[in-house]
Amino acid sequence: MGRLLAAAALTLLLPALAHAKAWNGVTPNETKKADVVAKFGEPSKTVKQGDKEVLAYIGKKAISGTSQAQFTMTAAGVVESITVFPSAKLETAEVEETYGKTCDSAKPVEPCYAKKLTDEFKTVFIYKRLGLMVFFADDKKTVQSFQFTAAK
């Protein structure tokens, strides 16, 4: 039951499976800041990072299925990346069922991921063709966040 509930939450959280680089109707390198604000309202917080701007939706303004969502905008006001912190507990199995298994198998099926470690020794699945990175918590099996960028 718990696995089924988590899989359902993942499906709701990540609605654009055919074009996984998009999330909730927002596509990196295409969607403009005004469109993000029109869709989700004014962000809880806006933070400048050099010539970029991050729109954060947290707390009462958190987007359904998330504890937080961040949209990094280019200087031109276009979404560069989307970082989503899911509110449901999601694990490796749900990610693999939704997006694909490791590319390390003898016959990888696309899409597939490469498993890497960050500089902080966090596990990350990189779905290069989807423009998706899945970061895991210290337990190496629970999803901490998803990051959507333009597919490569």
C-alpha cells in the first residue's frame, strides 16, 4: 500500500513523463518568468544569484506535491532549471519505475541513468537525455530533490 501511494505521489509530482524536462507545464529554456508567476502566483521568496534570480515557492505557497519548488531564471527572464523537493517520501524503486533504470546494465533501455556521487558524497541519478537529476538523502535511497534542466 505504501509503495503504491508513493508511486501515485510521484506520478502527480512529475506529470510530464513524455517530456520529462518539463515540470507542471514549465519547460527549462522555454518558459518565461511571467508565465511561472501567472501559473503559481507570486513566489514566497525571490533571491538574486549573480545575474540570475531564483523564485522559491515554500510554506503556504508550496506547489501541490512539494515542500518547496525553485525556478532559476536566466538574466533574460527564462527558466533555466527547476528544483523540486517532494513532500512525499519517494525511493529508488519509484524513480526507476517512472523514469528508467540504470544505463549500466548489459542492454540499457532509454531513458536510463548514470549513478554518480556529488562533491558532498550524495548519490545522484543523472538522466542525461531527459535533462533530469535526482538527488538522494544521506540514506542513499530516499529522494531529496529533482532538478529539471534542458535535455542534452
